Amino acid sequence: MLRSILPLLPQTLRFLLTELPDAVQASVEEIRVRESRPFEISWGERYAFLDERGQMVTQEAMAYKPTRQDCLSLLEMLTNHSLYTFEEELRRGYITIVGGHRVGLAGRTVLDQGHVRQIRDVSSFNIRIARELPGVGQALLPQLYDPLLGSIHHTLIISPPQQGKTTLIRDLARLISRGEWGIGAIAASGKKVGVVDERSELAACVKGVPRFDLGPRTDVMDGCPKAEGMMMMIRSLSPDVLIVDEIGRPEDAQAIHEAVHTGIRVVATAHGADYEDVRMRPVLKQLLEEGVFARYVILQRRKGAPSSYRVMDRYGKAVDSIPVSRGG
């Protein structure tokens, strides 16, 4: 996936990345460009700076330090030389580019009545590389299956950033849409899946058409605010299962309630270290206390060990722990 990023980078940065060993290129998760500070990559739980020859180094004094021109050129290329058309993304602090890759931005903010109107003088970029990992949700899905309805339980997936939530629900959408439940002799059909992809990361749509495989019975509302997108799906597309990433606002909870009351199954993700951490957030606490979700999936990653899913029911009782291969 790194190769899909390279055409969007200035020549200086592109050269440094192409000099990396093939194994590192294949596993890079983040590229961090900071003006006048070391050029950095990270993969797994490791990171390194790159020097002027594209060699990995640990000492910042030896690292290549992107210039102001590097940063200006990068922003121009990421926005296709039209900052105006990305005004809303610049206000929110990120750009999603073709391929579902998300670029976080930092710099000097411009305020309007106390609220951020845009980010100017962008001096930091965090390019997070999206990956499609078909099958990453296969071992988990049987634990989420509701045999009474032949569908998925209402499910909340919890983890800190960069643990693979988005990769996981992308694959769950594909599996549910195809009916690949992994439950042996039980015959379960594919479901109509509605995906609300506010940040264009889940489906990597180009002109509304998904570039990632989300299954044959999946509809995508691309670039739409989550709550509004969920309501549009409920009213007009009659999904059996609604999938949405990173909930947390009051309007998100209202839309989830609406979906649940109309018989639609919901799969959502939220940032958090664990179940108790999520309960500290007022909006999510309300959903948890109401017992909306029948399954909670905690993505766990321990140093030196493979990642795993810890699955709990609505009462906090363990369902299973499943080793997995990790995605971005």
C-alpha cells in the first residue's frame, strides 16, 4: 500500500521511502512529516528516522529534516492543488486521500468566534496507510452471530487508535454482506449492509464507488456525517446491518437508537483502552447502561505478542479471546 502513497509525495520524500528495504515498505503504517524535524516512519511497535540516503537511523541529528518547501509541496499534492475544495477537511484537521489513507494535519489554527475555522501554515503531517486484509474478521464473526435472528448482535468494537478497528469492520462488512459467518452447518444468508463512511476510510470511495471490497450487498454513504448518514440509510436504503466508525457524539447515539428501534443491527467502533474506559464517556456510557449492545469487542495489543480480540456480552461476561493478525 505504500506504493499508492508515493505519487502524492514530493520527490525528496518519495526517494527516501523507495530506498527502504522491501519488508519495511510492506509493513509501514505511518509516515510523519514535520517541518525542520526528523522524517519518521513507524511499523508494528517500532519507528525510525530516515537520513538523506533513505537509511533508517535512530539519532535525530542524522535524520533528514523536511523543509518548508517539502511541506508546502506535500499539502499542494494532497489537496490536488486546490486548498479551497478541502476547506472542510482542513478545518477538521485531516484529509482522506484516494485509497482510504488518512492524513492528519497540525499547524497554526485560525479561529472564528472561538472555534477552529481552518489550519494554516501546516507543519506536521501524519500519513496513516490503510490496508485491506480480507479474512481478518473471520475468526471473530461466529462470536458475534445471533442465532435467533440469523444476523449479527448489536456490537461495539473498542480500542485505542491504530489497533485495527477500521480494518476489522471493513472485513466484517464484507463477510456479513456475503453471508460468510463461519458457523459450519448453520445456513445463514448474506445481509444488506449500510456503511456510513464519514472519513472515506472504510470503503475508499472514488466518485462514490468503493475501492475496497465491502461485499456484494453493501451500500456506502461516503463523506457524510455519521448521525445524518445513519438516518439517511434508515429512511431510504433499508439495511439489515448498519456499520459506522468512531461514534461518540449525542447525535450518534440518537441515530443508533433509531436504528435499533427499527430492527436494524448496528456494528460501531469507539476509541478507548477497554470497556471501563468507554464507560467514562457520557454518550457511550448511556448506550452501555441501556444495554444497547449485546457484544463488546476489545482489541488488545501487548508488546511482543500477537494482537487479540476479547469478546464480552452485554453483562460483561467473557465470550472468547481470539488471536488475530493485525491491520492498519
